[in-house]
Amino acid sequence: MPLLCPGGFNTCTTTLAARQRLRKPNTDDASPGYFTQTLDNNIKMEATATRRAGLERFTFPAGSKPYFVLDLANDLPDSFAGGEMNIDPEKGRITLGGKWGSSFGPGRFNYQAFACYDLLNGGTQKLSEYGVWTGDTVGLDAKGLDQTHLNLSLNLIGGVYQSGALFSYENNPSTVNIRVGVSFRSVDQACANAEEEVGESSFEDIVEQARKQWLEKLSKIEIDVVNTPPNVTEMLYSSLYRASLTPNNATGETQGVFADTTSFYFDSLYCSWDTFRTFYPLMALHSPVEFAQIVDNYIDGWRKNGWMPECRANNLPGWTQGGSSADNIVSHFAVNYHNEAKQLEIDLDELYAALVTDGEVNPPEWNIEGRQVNVYKQYGYVPFAVLDVSSTGRQTREGSRTLEYAFEDFGIRQVAQLLGKSDDVAKYTNRSLLYRNVWDPSVTSDGFKGFAQKRYPNGTFAYTDPIDCSPNDKDDNRPCSLQGDNVNGFYESSSWEYSWYAPHDTAHLVQLMGGKETFVKRLDHFFDAGYYLAGNEPSFQTPIGYHYANHPAKSVDRVREVVFTNFDITPAGLPGNDDQAAMASLLSFHLLGIYPVPSSTQLLVLSPFMPKYTIHNSFLGVSTTISVVNYDPKSIQKTIPPGTAAYVQNVTINGQPSASRCYFDFYDTFRLGGEIVITLTANKTEADDCLGLVPESISSGGFASSR
């Protein structure tokens, strides 16, 4: 943190509360690989980065002496568990390392992190003063000039650590450059990372390197910029940018059981429950190499820990939310790229073994990995208030966990099918239908009958008002997440929301809800009455649910409404947390006019928000262009004006009519490359029919073979 200390070293504002400052209005600026802002004391800060290092440039008001405070201990969740800092004034280098805890996981685990700060900019800068500081919120504000070492253990009595380094520069330079390397392994590795990846390169050099890397990433999807509304262009590429930030490639930076693994290692799997629905299916379209590396990382988690990770950040396990969502990530890779798996260095038999472990073996504690599969298999659902003598976990979310477990079993079923394991196909097909066991046909809400409910071990349902934990819930204090007193039965959701969740068997949901006409009325009510939450992952596919009732034009209307109600190019343009680009990838699919069914090769067809785009897959060596005939930019708004072409009239794939205008298959399209033409019409009534099969469901004979 750059400082102005007119009174000298001992007057510097080092503690968190004292040193915080406002930004000057309208000085934030950013592009991929670059960020800048100016503080209200006119210090300008700029940053650029490589994979494991970066450069920071600071411009100070003329004639002022640059001071900096470097914080050893502070992190967002106040989880510092001890660490060390050393100042080498001759080298002009500060190294630090310590232990911290997870921001979404058990507090008993700690990760290690290390950093190396080079302060002299290749000898062009000279230190003036240097030392250490420590402070707290009740009066401690101590500084040690010329002291070079801090060694802090875990504070067992509690309290917030505030400690670090304080230094300044001679000759009042107007610009200061600081190089930093980071590592999960050691301070030596952090320094080596900075030397290898930045070295003596200038700030401008690193910015340009980053710009080229990002250009390569973002150019995997190219659009007709000239004829696309500018807000759509900005929303799409901002989303693709965020969908490329994490999981971060931490290969070579491993610790704990993954130290020196020969597999790829990615961090910030944060969390699989958020990302399996849209993030990885988007990656599957354009980046199978990176997707395969991440899949290898998931399988390596099974090798090292016994189960695939659910939610890992900073090398630490986080909380499970829906179960073993990694199953749907690796199965999506397998069904889309099993022909290329060997070339991508993925062993499908090993992948399947990891899946089966998740589906059959209880971990000692399913709070952080795996599932509570013993009682799930015993009862055919996850029971509420069940005696479980063989594993530990928070006994909540029984309704939503049953729904998620069933879809995870669908993922296992898909891989069993492509590997020719017929007995397992039958087994996991049946288990994928266990979501039906938490459907209570007697529950009524807003005049609609039948809702998912949690269920006791004796088979009776434990009633929860479907409105509870929805946006229409009048009790703002109701526990709805991971809390131990969440008796709602659903995770971050209401029964109104989760009752739509069976992506592999929506045809049967249509029947459970009373047939197509009632299904459509209920879906309309779900949105119009305010039960839909765009920022909640279980609702991602719901706006396209009309496809399954053979009303695709209504899906087009609803997706337009969802996008322009919840997303924008303003600072408030996301419906809550981006959740490791879950929201970004959801928005990307909506704008592209397609939507994936996870653990399958099926893509639902909507109306693109742009007249033309191309997705490049350099590994397959193909490019796929989607062209939109009769595209009308007037349709790109919340409500499509009457008489405006926006609805799908027909779809052709490399000149051949598609078997349905509601969906097509990855193997017929993005795997082969070529051109998909979507012709639009203003005749909504004519377009409100799939003109062929509705999207596939298990109960109607869908997903019957692997491609």
C-alpha cells in the first residue's frame, strides 16, 4: 500500500483502519492484463501480471517521498495462523510466508503461501528507510526502524494480526516499480517465479505479453462486432474474460498430499456445484486441452484423497453443497471427448473408477468431499433425521442433495454407457431417477400441485412450505444455506426453485406437474410471481424449460427477459457473486443462443443475441460458425417487440436440416466444424414448436447411446 508520510517513518499509517483510503472518482481503468486506479491523495497505482508473478508501478505527487506498507498477516477472513517476514536491505528484497485458512471451508485446515518482493527495479531505485511494524485495533501502533525480521506464531487467545514491513525510497522518485513473485511452495520458489516470468522486463513489456495471451484466449470466440449491439459485445467478452481467470493453473506449485504430483494441478475449484452446469460445458466447446488438464486434476484428487474434490481453494477443501459435482464435470468431458481422451492423456477407466468411488463409497466426512451415499442407496433418497453410523456430515439439504445425487448418478451412467458397462448403465439409470422419491404430489402452493420435499426414513414427507427460502419468503431470518438449523431441506433455494431440477429427465417433470399445459402455466407463474433467482445455479436451465413442453418460442422470450433483467454492463451488472464465472458462462450461453445439458452432448437451441459468431477449437482443428438469418437488433431487449424476427424458424447444419429446431448434438456441430444457420421469424406462433423431437429425457428414451 503506497503512503505519503510527511512526518517521516514513525508517522506512517500502517494499521488497516488507519491506512485505508478512497479512490479518486473515475480513475479506475482496466483491460485484460492491466489495472490502474488513483487514490484520493493522488498516488496512482498500476498492476500487470504473469502466471505466478507481477509488476506494480506507483506514481507519486511531485516532490513527495514514497513510502510503502507491506502486510504480512491480513487476509479477508482474518485467518492468519503464523508466518515469517525477512527484509534484505542489500538485495532490496522482502520475503514472506505463512499459513492461512479457507474462506469457504473448515477453519481447522491451513494452507501455506509465500511471496518475494524486489524493491530496487534492477538497481535504478534505492531504499531509504526500512523496518517492521505491528498494530491492533485498541491502540498498538509500533514501528521498528532498521529491524529486518518478523516471526509470528498462531495467536491462541485470538485477535486480529496486523504486522508487516514499512520502507521508503531515497531521492523522491516520482515513479516506483516493485516486482513480486508468489508461490505455494517456498520463498525461494516465489523469487524464482518472479525472476523467470518477469526478470528485467519493463512494465510495458509485461502488459504487452499479457495482452497477447488474453487476445489468444478471447479470440476463441469471434463475433460480428460491427453488427452486434455494443452492450452485447461488452457483456460477452467481459464474461469470457472472467471465464478464463480460474481455476488457476498452479501446476508446479503443489503442497500437502499433492506435493510433486506428476499430474496437472489447478486451484480454485470454487465450487464444482457452481461450475458443472455452464462453466465446463463452455470450455468443452473451445478449450479441450485445458479441460482435460483440469479433469486430470480432479482424477488426481481421487488418487490422493480417495474422492474427487468438490470445492478446493488455496489447496484446502471447501464445503460440499450438492454432493460430488465433480462427477458431472468429468463425465461431461468423457462423453464429449472420449475419442480423443488418450491423446489428451486421460485414462477413461481411471476416470470411471473415480466416478464409481464417488457414487458408492462414503467418505468419513461428506462435509468436504463425496456424498452420504450409504443412506441414499439404502432408502432411495437422502432421509431427513436419519441415523448414520458410518459417516459424518451436516444433516441438512436432504431434498436438494437427493436431486443433485440423482443427476450425479446420471453422469456416471453416461460414462458407463460409453464404456459398454451394461449392468452399470441399468444400475445408474435407475439411480438417476431417484429424484422422484422426494416428489410429494399432495403439496400445493399458489394453486399448483406437487413439489419436492424432504422425507423421513419411514417414508413420510416432512412438509416445507415451497415458498420458504424463496424471494417471496416473508421471514428474512430463515436459515437457507449450510447452517445446521436449515430445516428447509434445500440449499440456497426454495422447493419452488429446486422442483424444476431434473436436467436429464424433464419430460417426466412435465408429467409430474400435470402435463404440458399445466407445466407451461406453472413455469410462467414461477417467473412472473418472482420465484426465479438468476444468480442461483439450480435455476440456470429453468428459463429454457419451455423447450421440453414443445414451446421453444416462450424460452426465447424468457431468456431475453432473464438477461436484461439481471445482467448489464454497469457495475451492478451481475446477479450476485460470479461464482467462479458460473454467471459469466451462463450469460455467454444465453448470448450465443445455445445452452448445454451437462453430462451429455446435447445443446438446446435459442435465438442468438448477435448475427454471427465463430467458435474455434484448435485441438480438433475445426471452426464452427453460427449465422443468423433475419437477425434484427431491435429484438435484443427485455421484451421482444411484436412483429420482430427473433424466433427460430429453422436450423441447418452444414446445409442439412436439423432433426429438431430445439436442440442439436455436439458431435454433429462443434466437433465437426462448419456452419450452422439459424433462420429467425417474427411469427411467434409458427415458431413455437420444435418441428421434431423435444430435447431428450431418460424417461422418454433419450440418451440411449453414446456418440
